[in-house]
Amino acid sequence: MKIILKKTPKNPIIIEGFPSFGLVGTITTEFLLEHLKAELIGEFHYNELSPIAAIHKGKLINPMAVWYVPSKNIVILHTILNVKGYEWEITEKIIEMSKKMNAKEIISLEGVATDDISDEIKVYYYGNKKLEELGALPVKESIIMGVSASLMIRYKKLNCLFAAVHTQLPDSKAAAKIIEILDKYLGLKVDYHPLLKQAEEFENKIKTILQQSNKTLKEADKKSMSYLG
Amino acid sequence: MKIILKKTPKNPIIIEGFPSFGLVGTITTEFLLEHLKAELIGEFHYNELSPIAAIHKGKLINPMAVWYVPSKNIVILHTILNVKGYEWEITEKIIEMSKKMNAKEIISLEGVATDDISDEIKVYYYGNKKLEELGALPVKESIIMGVSASLMIRYKKLNCLFAAVHTQLPDSKAAAKIIEILDKYLGLKVDYHPLLKQAEEFENKIKTILQQSNKTLKEADKKSMSYLG
Amino acid sequence: MKIILKKTPKNPIIIEGFPSFGLVGTITTEFLLEHLKAELIGEFHYNELSPIAAIHKGKLINPMAVWYVPSKNIVILHTILNVKGYEWEITEKIIEMSKKMNAKEIISLEGVATDDISDEIKVYYYGNKKLEELGALPVKESIIMGVSASLMIRYKKLNCLFAAVHTQLPDSKAAAKIIEILDKYLGLKVDYHPLLKQAEEFENKIKTILQQSNKTLKEADKKSMSYLG
Amino acid sequence: MKIILKKTPKNPIIIEGFPSFGLVGTITTEFLLEHLKAELIGEFHYNELSPIAAIHKGKLINPMAVWYVPSKNIVILHTILNVKGYEWEITEKIIEMSKKMNAKEIISLEGVATDDISDEIKVYYYGNKKLEELGALPVKESIIMGVSASLMIRYKKLNCLFAAVHTQLPDSKAAAKIIEILDKYLGLKVDYHPLLKQAEEFENKIKTILQQSNKTLKEADKKSMSYLG
Amino acid sequence: MKIILKKTPKNPIIIEGFPSFGLVGTITTEFLLEHLKAELIGEFHYNELSPIAAIHKGKLINPMAVWYVPSKNIVILHTILNVKGYEWEITEKIIEMSKKMNAKEIISLEGVATDDISDEIKVYYYGNKKLEELGALPVKESIIMGVSASLMIRYKKLNCLFAAVHTQLPDSKAAAKIIEILDKYLGLKVDYHPLLKQAEEFENKIKTILQQSNKTLKEADKKSMSYLG
């Protein structure tokens, strides 16, 4: 696995939102891509994961890509793939890239399990105390997994935002809450008031794609029963 | 895995029809091979997939081969094997070959799942807008898998034709529709009016071979119960 | 895996009878070994397959060996092992050996599934048309697997004899029919009239060994329940 | 896998408490870390195990770390990970580290199965007879597994303390008993009278983290059903 | 895997008793170790098998070791591990060792399945006909597995003693019978009259260890449910 860059921004903030627990990371970065006029500056080149290509609004979505927002000097890593088993390798590549870019900061967005059954969505943070002033709660006792866990272990200065994911509630609510905090933290000035509604639309869009994908996979299995090999 | 060529056409159009979802790709390329007087110019050399040899009309069918139509300068990749797990490697070899041939274009033929239950077969396209004028619908939201997906990710100029595959309807109908569009797009001048009937015959032939293969495999399993090892 | 030879015959005909579908290949080559006064000239050296040693009439049977009939200049490959997963590697070694020996011809013996429920045993051929005159039917539509399939794909001049294997009927009948044709084709002058009875005895012998082996394996499993590791 | 050290103590005693059977090793070393004012001097760098990060009291707990108690010249290896399958490699790294440090002694803490159903917790020892005077029973007949087993086989001078683990009783009781003996053996002068209560608290803390982790994993599985790949 | 020797006897007879079918090999070599005042001269160094350490009479039993009886110039390979999957590698190392020692002979002890339901224990031999005069029956038709099989295939001069193992009867009876024949064959002058009783005691001891091990493994599984990773 490697990251191929067409452009190497200097001193950016890197935001990564890999899906490991819930779709919070994917939905949040997807929203940022669209609202911050991000441009595609690179992609992950991999042979380890099954080839899956998503087409959205008639355009190919790179399944694991590097985007850039020049006006804010922010790099956004966005993926729709399940990367389980390759977290260490991806982490290594992200840290390499951050060194090449001399990144100021890496921010990890992640879902975390909770048994809090209240309707209120809570966002926790790890790292920069400034995030607490902006409404995130300090994470006290928790188990983190996925690319965020490996980044946390290998990259000592990582800042994380964790959305407490409820099984029943849609991930878009948690994503909206994260965007609200990120907006203040990074001075993004995205209009986050209609966020919840938009986040829901994003979630629906992504879920439609995922459902279609699952159906495709199932049908493929049925059909391929008759294949050779 | 490697592609061994006896002949290297210059500036051809390459058509690939690997089976990943439905048999559309295999049936379509099979039909083209027979109707365009294609000659065998190469084969995939692999150790990764189980050895399976098909004999058709008394002749060995290379399970994964490169064919050439001199009159149209078209290269056709045809396979009867399930290549799941080797899509990236095959894609790499196809792109290498296309560079060596200085190919003008690569066209991918693929099935795609749909929940449209109407009787009408729809063909979608990705890439060259000319395909829309010829009757293909633009693909808006979709998930692509298989060699077409990896080609789409790695080969930026890919053109694709996707047949919406119905679980109930035979793949031959979708193949016929794809051939009709390909015929116009490439100026093949194949007599595609009796296509549907012929495509059905092709499908039956391939299915007979596949059923025989499945039976062989099952019998082999039963018999091999008593083998050592 | 490699073939270790004590002797390298020049310009022989090579007969291979690996078990892939039914025991036809093993029974036929076993019969030839005994009736043509073959001498052991080599063995396959492998670490990939489980070590299994068969003792027959008090002598160790090499599980995968190369035999030679000087009077007929015929090399016979005989094995009692299930080689599934190693067909390509074995094929490569056989082709290497055939080049070293400058072999005139390779003949593959194989079982093939059939749904013909008549009592008559049919033998099909692929390759040399002379086999048709000797009573073998041309194979029209079929799926071949195992070492014969990989040999067929890699070694263009291969001749094959396929016995249509009935699930109900013993393989020895099919083996007897193959020997009859081979006898004429190669001028072996084995007394093939009492073949059927002998082939049955061979089959019983091999099956006894295999049953004993299976029982050993089962017992071993039961006993090894209490092993460490 | 490798151990990265920021500091290399000279002639220390090394205590390892990897979880292999029960949590005795983890609970005991956790207790020692807190009561002996240990400082983090190194960590295991691994790609082989899934990335899992635990946050405790708002701080990242290195999942597999090397700690040091300067006042006692004791190095403590502490991990919360299941290292099954990597015992030999870890053992090699520990022995390498012990050579680099010119360690005086390695002490292994381990749980061991027992069918003794009495309420009394028994601690067994292997190695230094002095441990018997301090209340440990000599181990007579036993099967040891995990990192303690591989250390025992490769590091001839190993001393071990085994807590007989009852399925019903909490591991903290066994850990408390081990700490009592270790305290005398190493002259640690930890206040081990309130140990049992504290050990229970430790156990509860670790179990809470583990339960949360299990829940996270389960939820992740449920959620990831809809992921691609 | 390698064999590390502290001492290299010259021209010894090597006896191997790896468990593959039944515990006959382990029980027999265990008995010889104790009665012939064997000294430990080496051990197998492996990373491939799970680390398991057995403690017997308070001493660590090397799970896979090389012993030596100076008075008889006999080397004994003794193991309590299930080595399935590593037979070829172990065989290679044994043959290397035998060359280094310029061994006069290798004797393999093995269990073999049988459906003979008489109470009489039968011992079969392969190789040196002298074994027949001492009471072993020649093996006529059989399937051998495990290290004995790979040794038989790779080491042409191997002598084997096979005990026909009954599922119902204890392996110790078969071991006693093998020791009786070995005693005469090698002039060991062990007092083999009370053998049966002793062999039973050995079997009980080994079985106790194995049962304890199984229980430990089961308990470990139950306990480790709550581990991370």
C-alpha cells in the first residue's frame, strides 16, 4: 500500500475519517469535502483490499483518497472501504505523508461504543484541551480500535474526536455534532446550522450505495455459484 | 500471472469481458470471438487458479485468452474462470499489455445488480458520452466490482458498458443488448438482429459446460473421499 | 517439489496417471507397472503433501514415483496421493523432465464425469486421431481437471485418454478399457484378455489400502484428541 | 516485533506478566506499576496484533509496554493484549532485552489451571528454592502455556510464580497472593495488607475496560455489516 | 526448526518415538529414558509449534529433546508434542543429525491401526529381518503416517517397529511388547518382566499430564474470552 500524491501541501492540518466503528468518520469527511470545496490531490494505491468502485452522481468516487482544501490548508483522508487488518500499514503511510507535508496536526474522527441511552449525542476528545472548551468531553475510560487506535499508539501528538455511537440512532447525528466542534476548532465557517438535515441526507446517500453494494455482492454470490473455479 | 503474446497489434481497441457479476462479459466476448473471426494471439499464464480445461467442439478452449480481430483492430480478452482475488494483478497485466500495444481504448463489459423488475433490459455506460447517443444510460449511482472495478480505479480513461442483470432473466438478453450498442460504437457490422436467439444458444452452451463442470467437481469430491492426503 | 531421477531414458513416451477424478489413472498405471516389468528410476521429492507411506507385499511403495519400461522405452508416472492444489507445480516438473528426456510424447490418463447410465464403458481421447481408430471416441464437450488439465493447457501436444467414470460402476472396468486401447496404441502386447478380472483385483487391492488408510486416519484423529498442541 | 527502549537499566530484575491463562499476570504487574512509582521506559512495536488502544483516567495506556522502578532496579513488562501465536517472538525479544540490560533475573507470573476446589488460593513456584520459604509451593506436575512456557524453554534460569486459578474465584485473589510473595522475595515493601481489596478494584477496572472493549467489538461487528469490503 | 546438540555421539543407534498414531512412541521412549539412565544431550529449537512446557516431578521436561545412553551408544528422540504438519522438516533434521553422528541405524517406533479384535498385542516390523526372529511380524499391507512415514520415504535403511493399536486397549500394552523386542534386538538388558505394569504407570502419568493440559487449554479458552485481541 502507498499514497500517491499529485500535490504536497505544506504545514496542513490532516483530518482522517476511516470507518472502523460506525460510519461517523466517512460521513463527516464526506460532508467536509463537499462544503469546503476540496480538490482531489492523491489516492491510496492498494492491492490488498477487494476492488470496489463507487459511482456517485455519475462520477467515480476514489474508494480511498486524499483531498485538499487550499483556503483552509486542510488535508482530508476519505474512504468508503473497510480497512480491517491493514490499520498499521495505513497508519505508517499517513505518518510518512504527514512528515512529507510537515503537517501541523493530525485529527482523527472515530465512533466509540456507549451504553448511554439518552437522546443527546455526546462527543469526546483526546489530546488538545482546547477541544473541551468547544464542547467535547474528555475521554476517561475507553477502548479505541481501527486506524485511530494505531495512529494514537504511533503518533504521539494525535488529537481525536470520538462520537458516542448509539446502535439505534443514525450516525449522521453524531457526525453533525463532530462537525460543529471541528468548525469552531479549525475556524472552518461552514454553515453548520442545517447540518443535521444534511448529515442525514449524506447518511442516506452512503447507505443507499452500501445497500446497493450489499445487494450486488449477494446477487454476485448467487450468480457466481455457476462459475468455474 | 503474466500474459504471453504471440503477436502484438498496434493501436487496437481492447475489450475485456471477465465474469464477475453474471456471465454477461463471458457471453458477450464469446459471441464477438465467433462472429468477428478472431484469432488466438495470447494467453494468461497463471498458477494461482485451479487448472480447469474446457473442450468445446473437440478443441481446447484456453480458459483465459487474448484474441485478435485484424479487420477491426480489436483485441478481446475472454475467460471462463472465476478470477476473484486476482483482480488487481490481472488489471496490472491488462494495463501493461495496453501500453505495449499502445491501445486506443479499453472497454469493460460488466453485469450490475438492479431491482428494476421491468422486462426491458437496460444498458448503462461509464466514460465516453458517445455511448449515450447509442442507447446506453449514464450510470448515476452504483457499486462496481471485479476486474472492471480495478480497471476503473487504475485506468483513468476506461469506458464501461454495464448490463443490468436480473436474477430471473437470462444473461443472454443483456449480452445481446450490449452487443447491439458495441456494434454501433465500434462499427463492427455484426448481424445483430438474430442476436437474442444466438445469445441464448451461447448462454446454453456455456451453461452446459458449467453444469458439466459442476457435476464433475461434485463427482470428483465424492470419488476423492477415498483418496489419500 | 522436484523429480529426482537415477536414470534418464532418451526419447521415451511418458504416461501419467495421477488420481484426480476416480482412481482410473492410478489403477491403470499400477497395472502397467506390474505387467511391463517396470523398474523404479526416480521419485518426486516433496514437502508440501502429508507424509504417507504405503507398504504393499512387504515393500514400501513410493507414493509418487517415476518408473521405466526399457523394452518399450516407456516412462510411467504413478502416484497414490491426492495432489489437489499442486497441479501446476507437478505439471511444470513433468514438462521439465520430458524436455530432459526429449520425450516423444506424453499421454495423460484421466477419469471424466458422465451421466451416460448404460453399462458400456466408453473411453474418449483428445489429441492424436489414431486413438479414434483404436476405439476411443473424440471428446466433444467436456471439462477436464487435475494434472491432466494443467498438462493440456501447458503442453500443447498432449494426448489424453479419458474414461467416462460412472459413480456406481468400479473404476477397474474403465481402467481395463483404457489399457486395451493403450496396448494397441503403443504395441505393448500385454495380455489384456483377463484384464477385467485383474483390474478388479488391482482395484480391490488399492481400495483395501485406501480403506485401511482412512481407518488409520480416523483412529489417529480419535487418539490424537489427547495429544498436546 | 521489536522492543523500543528510551532507557536501558543495568542489572535489573525483570518481571513479566503477560496474560495467557487468566488475568493474574496483568493484574499483578498493573498493581506493581502503580505502587512502585514505575516510569514508562519502552514499548513493544508490533504490526502483528490488531491495533487496540485503551484510555485510562484520560491517559493512553500503551497496550504492551516496558516500565521501570529505579528505586528497586526492577523492569516490569505489562500488557493487556492477547499475544497467542506470538509467544516465541516475544520471548526472543525479552531475552534479547535481558541480555542488553544484563538482567540479574527474570520472573514470570502466570495463572495455572487447578481442580482444587478449596477456598484457599495457592501459589506455586518453579526455579529459585527461596520462593518456597516465602510460601510458594513447588510445582510438581503441570502444563504451562503462553509466554511463560516459551521463556521457561528458552531461558534456563527463569523463576516463575504460578497462581492456581479457579474458574469461579476472581483472579485478583490469586494476584494478591503472588504480590505478597513477590514483596518478600524482592524486598519491595509495598503495603500488601489492603492488597486483596485493591486487587479487586484493579480487577474490576481491567474487567470494565475489557467489557467495554468486547461491547465495542460486538457493536463494531454489527455496524460494520454495512461496510464495503 | 533445528536440533541443538551439546554432545555428538559417534556411530550410535538412533531411536525415534514421535507421537503420530497413539502414544506408543512417546511411552516407549519415555520408558527407555528412565531405565537406561539417559542424559539430555540436545533439544529441538522450534517456533512453529505452540509453546507448551511440561513439569514432571518438579523438573521441566523438554517437549522435544535428544537423549543419550552412553553405555549402549543409543540416542533417543523423545517428544510429547503433536508435530502434525512438520513431519518433513523434522525428518530432514533427524537425517542431518544422523549423518553428523554417523549413526549406524535409525529405528522408528510407531502405532498402526488394526481391526484385529483379539486380546493379543501384535508388533510388526519393516526393515531388518532379524526383527522377525525376535517376535515381530513382517508388515505386509499397511499405511504409515507421521514422522515414521517421512523417515521411511527419505531414509532408505530405516527399521521400524509398529504396534497394532486397538482403540479399546491401552497403548502401554503395545509399548511393553515393543520394548521386549527392542531389548533383545539391541541387547539392552532392561528388566522387561514387570514392564506391563510399569508401562501402564507411564501411560497413566502421561495421560494425567495430557488431561491436565487439555483442562488448562479449555479453561484458558474460557478465561481468554475476556481478553483483548
